[in-house]
Amino acid sequence: MSGPTRRTLLATSVASAFTVGGVSFAHAAGTPGGDRTETVGGTLPPGSPDYVYLPVEVPRGVREIHVSYAYERPAVPAGTQGNALDIGLFDQRGTGLGGAGFRGWSGGARTEFFLRADAATPGYVAGPLRAGTWFVVLAPYTVAPRGLTYTVTVTLRFGDPAPAPAVVYPPERARGRGRAWYRGDCHLHTVYSDGRRTPAEVAALARAAGLDFLTATEHNTHGGHGAWAGHAGDDLLVLLGEEVTTRNGHVLAVGTDPGTFVDWRYRARENRFGRFAREIRRAGGLVVPAHPHAPCVGCAWKFGFGDADAVEVWNGPYTPDDEVALADWDAALARGRRIPAMGGSDAHRDPDRVGTPQTVVLAHELSRTAILAGLRAGRSYVAESSAVALDFTVTDGRGRTAGIGERLAVPADAPVRVRLAVRGAPAGGTVRFVTDQGVLHTAPAAAGPVEWVTTAAYATYVRAEVRHPAMLPPLPGALAGFTNPVFLEARGVSPGTR
């Protein structure tokens, strides 16, 4: 077993990647049939670069590449991170940032994978296996104090490749109900990354949850995009995307063009995220930081909201980090940043519930472009299930009304009436109207429509929350639903008031 020395790795740790000694199969070129296997290994010390590349010399005539790996997981003191090693693959086009050579990623979800022209392990991209230098990428997520000792075994199987089938993607439009509120889950995982459900199972759960659309967001791969066509239908729109999982937070690429890959190999200090945010938008998608205050290693969002189209405020069952994300988003609104909020289940496996929560979007039809336009404009609210529906409006003295995500221009001191009607309010729950000053009105959620009067001088925006009963007063109860704001734009002060 050989590998990089501690001194070598530490000397290069200012970079995000490092290449170690590789595997050569050059002697096997032209060998008809049969397998060739090589195993290499090494030890990565604490402070290793984020990505370590293992070159693999692939000769002509290979019909399948199979990779397996293992690493030691020694006991560590309490409060200390142990070893965790992710893995992926790049082909002969190289490892350059942007991912031209990307062929798949399984993170830490699998110990082995394969690629052929006609098939690949979920999360990997089938296609030609051309001769040249390929790269197994090892990503030491966390490293124990005494280091991370690993082995990688590469097997090449020779022979004629099978023909590659055509990739079919889900349609970009479903039947829908015309202009309507459509329910969706924009953060979902399957066996194509670290989930345990198949696309068929997730689609069935989405239908059972009353959803009209879903977005497939696998970690760091587009390898599952071609797996959804058979599970969409007139009643379910399937959008494609990716959860871009960096070391400084996760971001959802929502509704990108089929086959779009978004690179994740950078940290906030490298000032590269803006490039990939632009790539997501060029591919027709939305940039949505996910669970921005999640407590897991590398999960909290450190890139800021400057490049974001929306932010995932509510992730899965409502927890304290969601409450922090809600407050952080509200602070951005108060500073004048009109960024919409979303929710998503982030469901991976049982008992994770698809559609808890769900984002409800006003769109003129059930199509990719219409749903994304509604999300981008903030014409949406978030509910814990399909049992909860919110109708939120602001009306001025002349009868002009603005709904969720819209703007109402009124004289600064003219009264406007805020109204929320709730279906499926939790027993004992509370309605709260929130402005840039904070919570300015509360009422029982079950008392029928809740109304309140304010002015544009007093509130630059108003949004609504529906809360469960408080478990630890004075802290509020968990959300049952919340809206994006209605923005009040002051036109000046009425004559005679000064």
C-alpha cells in the first residue's frame, strides 16, 4: 500500500484538490475478453485537500469499469469527528472545474459502482468508455485525528460494448387546471444519490400527498435525470435539478434543463459560486440555498443570498434550525432584499414524508416554465400538508387587491386591510401577521378569516404565519404554514396630514 505523505498533502492543502499516484492498465491494451484488477491505497491525514484524485489509465477495448473502496473507521474521542470518505468518477476529459469529465458521484452512500455504455450504477452516467486517463475522486468529508486509511480497487472488463439506449426525460408540461395553486415538493432524493426509495416509489408518495409537481434533487449528480420519464403523467409534473453539496453549504438547482450538471468543488472563500449560480440560471433553473442553518457538518449556507433566486426556509419536519432560517429570511426582507421563501421535504427514506412541507405555487398552468416563474416571483406559500390552504390578500380603500408575492402601491398613510383565510388550521393554533417591524397582529387560527388594518408607512411588507400551539412559551409553536409577503409601496403622504 502506498499513498501521499502527510508533508506532501499538507503542503498542498491550500488548494481544493490533489492528485496521487495512479493505476495503470496499459499492459492490458488489446486483450480480448477477461478482467484486470488493481488495488491501491494510502492514508489521508487531517487537513487533507477536499478532493484527492486517483488517475486510472484505461486502455482501449474496455466495456465496463468497476470501482470499489473501503476505509478504516477507528474509534475517536467524544466530540471528535471520525472518518467519512466520499467517492466519484471523472473520465478522460479531465477533472477541470465545471465538470466536462464528470461521470458520477455516490458520496458515501455506496462502497462500489460500475459504468458501461448501456448502464451504470444509480448516480453515475452511462456512456462510452474511451481510452485515456480517468480519475477516481476521493473526498475526505471528515478525517479522524490519526488519519484516514483507504483502499481503492479498480476492475476493467474487456469486450465489445452494448449499444447505448436513448435517454428519455419527463415532459415539461402536465394537464393541470389552468391558472391555479399547484402543490409541489422541490427537494427530494432517491437511490440515485443517498436516498433509499426509487423514483417510482417517490412519485407514488407524491401523488398520495396531494402534490401536482416534484423536483428531483440528487446530491452532486444529474445521473438520475433519465429515470423519471415513466413516473410523470398528466397528474404529476416532474422537474429536474441537483442538490449542489459543497463544503460550505448546499444549494438546490431547481428545474434545470435535462442533463444539467452543476459542479460543487469549491468553498465560499474561493469566490466561485457566482459562476455556478449563473450556470443554473442559464440552464433555466432557480438557485435556492437549502436548509441554510442546518447543524450537520458542511450543511450551513456560507455563500450569502446575493446570488439566490429563493431560499429554502422550511426543510422537512419543522425544527429549531428552520426557525432560525425563517428569522434570517425575514431580516433579509427588512433590509429590502425581496427574496422569496420555499419549503421542501428533503425526504430520503422511510419514515421521511414526501410533501412535508410543500410549496404551493400560483401558476397559469402546470408546466416547468410556469411553476418556476411563480416560485421566482414569490407567488407561493408553504404548508405542512395538503390539508392546509392559505388565502392571503391586502386591499386598499379603492378596492384594489394584491395577493401573495405582489405589490400594492398606496399613499403612505392610507389604510389597507390585510386578510387571511385558513383551511386546515391546527386546533389551538395562531395566526400571526409579520412586517419589517416584527409580529404586529395575532389571532386564533380557528376563528375564521383574520383581518387587520395597517398602512404602507407602518409596514413595508406583510406576510402571514399559521402556527401550532406553543410548546415552550414564549417561544412560538411550529409552523403549519406561512406565506411570502405582500409588499406595500408608499406613494407619499396624503395632503393635509403634515
